[in-house]
Amino acid sequence: MRLSILQYGDPILRAKGARIEQIDDRVRELAANMTETMHAANGVGLAAQQVGESIQLTVLDISQVEDRPTTMRLNREEVDPVSVMPLVLVNPEVDLGREAESGTEGCLSFPEITGEIDRAKSIHVRAQNLEGEPIEIETTGFLARAIQHEVDHLNGILFIDRMSSAAKTSLSSKLKRLQKETQRGLKHRQHAVAETTL
């Protein structure tokens, strides 16, 4: 089932996700719906906050991105990243490598807005899969960037927070417009809910 993707200005995007203590059918169904939603929106990652759930769950799929290289080790074994996509991470924790690089990022919660963001070139991730098994990922390149972007979401951090102040200033009118549209939508929804509960 496709879910609505929240836009910048919705307070849930700023919420730190709660740790998932039990991976049950509800979590598995949410992960499946998030994956379908991400694919429908042509995204490479989606965090639970972006669909209104403030928990530590994210889905990724970089299999359609051929021009940005990635290396990946899963549980210490070299793998082709495409072979393990889509990737579901539950309760991910990330250790960042020392070297950083700049790259262009967009976000499904910020339509038509992109920016140059500095990220660690390589990362080490500890998480669980949907079976509750611990997994370890060492990755470089585009997947490392995508995971950092999604884990930021899980902690209430948005990619605009990582932009230079000059880049943020140049986007300020677009961001204000998006925020206003979101606030209008939220007010409209609250009004509709109030009317149905009267």
C-alpha cells in the first residue's frame, strides 16, 4: 500500500524515532508499504518519520543508480549491493569513517530541492533485519551517503541542516513556501478531523 510522504514543515520529521523492541507483523507490513512508496516516488531511501511513524526503521534501494559507485560488505563478506536491495534497516547505528566528500542530495520530503552535502565516504552500520537478526554493513560511496541521509531522518535531522549557510540562504524562499504549504495542509486536516468528530 502506498503511503503519503510528509513534507518539510511537518513536526514529525523533527522527531527522534523510538527504538523498535519487537519486530512484529505491523513493522514488517510498514516496511513493505514504505518500500512500495519509495519505489513509486522514484526514491532511493525512505525513513519511517517521512510516513508519519517516529520509529527507528528505514528502507533503501540504490539498484537503479548506476552512475554513483558503491562498495559493500555484509557481515564481513563482499557483496554486490544490487543483490541485497531493497535493504531494510531496523534500529541502525552508524560509525562514520574519517574522510568526507561532498555530493548532491535530494529528499522526498523536499520536492525539487537539492543541495551539496558533506558526508563520510565510508561507514560501518550495525542494525537488525526484519527477522530480528543482527547485521553489519561496511559500505562506501552512494550507499554510504544514502544510509547517512536516512539515519539522520531517524534522529530528526534533515539534509538542509547539513547544508552550508550560503546554500540554505539561497533556498530560503523555496523552503518557506514549502513550509507554508505543509502548515496549510496540516490545518486543513485538523479542521476536517474536528468536523468528523463533532
